[in-house]
Amino acid sequence: MSFAVAIDGPAAAGKGTISRAVARHFGFAHLDTGLLYRAVGRAVLDGSGPVSAARDLDPAALENPLLRTPEVADAASRVAVIPEVRAALLDFQRAFASRAGGAVLDGRDIGTVICPGAEVKIFVTASAEVRAQRRLDELLGRGIAAEYAQVLAEVRARDDRDSSRSAAPLRPAADAVVLDTTDLSIDEAVARATEIVAARR
Ligand code: CDP
């Protein structure tokens, strides 16, 4: 039986960590849909056209750790405004969401566009300052040089672009539970999300 958990929210809100932990807890599969857009963004930086890169996307490309750089995040949010790019990635995401045994998908439009009928929808958010600090720690931890002011500016620019685009803008679904992680530790945020999912199973 399928059971879809949609986890959306702005950059560096903690979606990835929460989604992985929820998937592990319930034995569900997990798809970080941001990686799809990052892989297309990476291909565009390498000279491909965005729509053909999205249509030809090889899921094996999602494993590339080089997709997690600020440069690729920025390129991802630029290709993500293109409706044909989003359309090309739709079937893969929907098929993943309906797989037997349950699935967690995290992104920007999972609860609104990809899985409007998801059994659980969580919108994870936090202040831009806290999100920038978390992303800074993550980048430094991976050995990528970065400084706070620049990371905050990049997070804000990407949030603006993701929220103001006409194709699948970032916003909570009407029936999403909003989880503000500004003052929560990661363990607390994971515990809340797990409770929300458990209550609907
Ligand atoms: O990890 P972080 O939240 O910083 O970014 P991500 O989830 O990897 O997403 C990178 C970019 O892809 C976002 O800024 C969005 O523009 C785009 N994206 C999207 O449009 N729709 C999704 N479902 C997931 C990501």
C-alpha cells in the first residue's frame, strides 16, 4: 500500500534531515527532490539546455556530492522557474510517491503540486538567520569555504525566487502542518515530525 509524506519548505529549514529520519523510522523510501533540480542546474552550468537536461535526467546523477554546493543551489533555483523543466520531472516524482511501502518526498511543491493527495503534509520552516547559520555549518563541515553574510544573502535570494515564481511557487498547502524549527534542536524537530506522521498512520 502506498503512503506519501510531503515535506516542503524554504532553503536549509531542515527538510532533508527530517525527511531522512522520518523515512528511516517508518521504513519508507526517501526522495530529495531538490537533487533533481540541482542535477539539472549542474548540467546547465556544464553547457546543456535546461529542458533537455531535465528530460534526459539519469537518476544515477543524483548521487553526485558536488550537487550540494551554493553555486549549484543557485543554478537549481533558476532552472526551477521553467515550467517545462518542472513538467519533465513530474512523472518520476509521482511514481516515487506512489510506490508500495510508503515514501517521503521533500521539496518545495510536493504537497501543493506533486502529491496534493499526500497522506501527510508538513511545511518545515525557520527564520532566515537560523537557516543561514545551519547551511554555513553544513558547508564548513564539508570543507566548502563560506561566510555567514554571503550564505544569508544567497538563502534570501533563493527564497524570493522560489516564492515569487508563477510555476509551483513555494507555499504551504492549505492542509499542511507548519513546523517552525527556529527554536528546535534537530532531535526535537525530528520527534515532532515523527509524531505528526504517526498520528495519521
Ligand atoms: O537544500 P535546500 O533546501 O537548500 O535546496 P534544495 O531542496 O536542494 O532545492 C534547490 C532548489 O531547487 C530550490 O531553491 C528550488 O528552486 C528548487 N526546487 C524546486 O523548485 N522544487 C522542488 N520540489 C525542490 C527544489
